[in-house]
Amino acid sequence: MSEGRQLVAQVREAARRHSASWEALVPSSFRVNLDAEAAEEEAYAEMALAKRALRDHICEVYGISIRELSSLAMP
């Protein structure tokens, strides 16, 4: 598997873990489980690191800035 595909897989897995931790933190519209707060914050931080690694890889491989990369996401 290429480095880029591995980074994408890592972002997807980190996002899955964050989603699960968010569901544990906010199990319903009317309830917040504060016991799950630390796990959610950790999962969010891990997801942010995975996204940054992917962004850095894309910018390095294609020779573009983060600003140029973000402009590609807009119509």
C-alpha cells in the first residue's frame, strides 16, 4: 500500500474512533456523559494529527501550499 493510501486509512480510522467517542460523550440530544470527555478529547487530537500528516504529505508530493489545497475543496 502506498504512503498516501496508508495516511488516508489512518485518517478514516481516527475519524471512526472519534465518532464512537463522540457518541459516548453525547449519547442523546438531552444528555452528556462527562465520564467520556477525556476519551473524546484524546480521539479528537489523534484525528487532528492524522489529518495533518495527510495534508503535509499531499502538499509535499504535489508541491502545493495548504492554502492551495484548501482552495481545491471549494467550487
